[in-house]
Amino acid sequence: MHLLYVDGSGDPGGWGATPGHHPSKRYILSAISVPAHEWNNAFSKFLQLRKHLKNTFGFPIRGEIKGRWLVYPKYADHPNRYKAIGPRKRRFEMYAMVLSNLAHVFTGSKVFNVHADKLNRGGRPAHTNFEEVAWNRLAQRFHNHLMWSASNAPGMIIADENNEPKVRSLLRKMRAHNPISSVITGTSYQAPITNLIEDPVFRVSQHSYFVQVADLISFALLLMLDRKYRNFNADRLFSYVEPLLEKRASRTDPHQMGIVHI
């Protein structure tokens, strides 16, 4: 069995759908798949990493780490906890330390990323349901991974608090009705995501280290795509995750990192 931990950056609202309202320009879902038999080992290693962060940066072992809060402490639930790390350069050093250790912590894991660029929609209308499309693409990639690379093992999704009714309904539907377009014939065929068991479990990210990891990955991808804070090498943070990326998730990604662009 594999557990898929999911979190995102940005919001799924359509760009320009509501006059005067401008949500984020991008919506990203990132996820890390952890084999159940590796879970205890990964948790133990990550706990050691958290202790190292405590000793190096003074960040509490049980404190919630979020990418956005490392960059913009004023938005954090506990701003002083982040400001105490030091100036922005120091906070990026902590960010890099976490991401650069993920390949060591999560042996046997894979990372999936779905990105919606709302300003480059490829002809889609402004009211596109980015949340539904992103979750559809993510669930499909996880299902494919379970079939092709995990001996057809079952999988379960654990995600940050989200639009639970919508996501639950979508995944239930995909178990029974999931039309896929054939790149060869151009026609559609049914490919239910039968490997996913149970409804997704939604957790408060504060109480899940691995959901926080998904958040850090998604915000690092956002920084790379927006090319922000390049003077701090923030746009290179995502490259630390490359050893874990499931690059077969998208063969058309211009970054050659398996990012699914919608």
C-alpha cells in the first residue's frame, strides 16, 4: 500500500471569472507517495531532520513548516516563530536544508506535481474548475504509478484541509467512470482508478509532517515558475526534489521534470 500526501499553493479560483477579484495566477498541487512499509523509517528520518532544524535554526520540532510562511512570515499563524529564524536569506537556507534532505528521508517515494497557469489557459474559459481538473490529473498519475511501478498496490490519499465534498465526490466518480482520450486513436476509453481505496483523508497540516512536505514542494515549484527571489536562489529550490520526481507523469513538460500542466 502507498500513501499519497497532498498539499497545494495558490487557490483554484478562475482568473478574471469575477470582475474585481484576482485570485492567484497559478494553482499547484504537489504530492509525495510513501510506501506503507517505508513509513516508519521515513518518519524516523524526518524527525531527525526536524531535530537538526531545531539545533541549527531554533525552529520548534513540532512547529508547522509552510513554504509561504518561510518567505512571508507575516502570513504565518505564529509570525515570530519564523522571524526568529533570521532574515530572509537564513529562512531560505532552512528551506533548502529541508528539500535537499528529502531524497535521503523518502527512499522509495515519488513526487507528483500538477500546475495550472490561469493566464495561459490554452483557450479554456476563465471559469475553468482548476481544482477539479488538477485533482483529476493527480489521481490519474497516482493510479498509473500504483499500476506500473508499485506492483498494482492499493493507494490512499491524505491531504491538507481542502474542498472535501468536491474532492471526495470527484474521486468516487473516477472509480466508476473515468474516460481517457487515446493519443493513438483520438477516441475515449474507460480507465477507472481502481487502485485508490477509501475516500481521501483530510488532515490539518499542522498535525502531519508529510502533508507539510507536500506544501514545501508545491511552494518551491511556485517560486521556480515565477522566478522569484533569484538573488536568494529561491528559483532553484525545486531542483532539490528532482531525485524523487516521477518524470513519466508528463512527457511534454518543458522543464523535463514530469510536471503536469493544465
